[in-house]
Amino acid sequence: MIKAIEESITSEDVLGKDVIDSNGLFLGVSDKLYIEPKTLRVLGISVDKGFLRKGMIIATTYIREVAKHAIFLNIQPLFLLKGKEVFDCHGGKVGKVTAVEAVRDTNRVAAIIVGQSRIPLRDIGMIGKNIMLTIPVKHVQVLAKTKK
């Protein structure tokens, strides 16, 4: 038990650290720990992304390492897909990502929104610097506009 305590980290070792994604991009600074009250298990951290920017919560499953000067993640958060260029299977420009839908409570893509179109994961071939689709632009479905 004593050895486990000596090798453990404290909230001081986590809070106020830079948070770096799997590509080495600075995301913000850790500012809160989320702890399950009955088991005292750490569930995640909150990341402050700066003035006028919405923060985020990162589950512990997405934390690769808590190092001396930073917290390193094993993911690239989905919000970083916003603004990426999207191309169809023939290299034609579709547009830019305006929103990302995640699979519930995960960092996995369910779909991306490009202009008025929702593109499900099954039609996405590659996500990198840009996003490549597996379908031609003419097969991209336009979202139905609802009347209010």
C-alpha cells in the first residue's frame, strides 16, 4: 500500500498542465478533475481552451500519459475536424466541415456536416489533413429542411 501511494500522482500533478493531443497539438490547460463519488475513481479532466472558447471534458480512457509538464492524449478530439476540406472519391471539392456528430459519449465520428449535407461515417474513406469520401459528390445527401 505504501509503495502504491508513493508511486501515485496527486491532483497537483494533473491540474494546470498543458493538454496535448495525439498529433502534438496544444488543446488547452487542465483545470478540473472529475471523480466518481462512491468509488473515488477518476473519470476524466476538464480542459480550459482559453478566453471565449468552450472547454471540453476528456475521459481517462483518452489520456495516454500524465508527464511532468503536460498531459498527453491518445486521440485527436473531433472538434479539430471542423474547417477541414472534404473531397469526393474523384477529388472534387465538396466543401468544409461545419460540424461533427459523435457516436454517443465517445470520440468516434458518426457523421460530418458539410454545408447542408450530413455525411455518415460509412461514406468517409480517410480523415487526415483533408477528408476523402468514398462516394461522388452527386451522392452526398442534402439535409431535409424542416418548416417551423
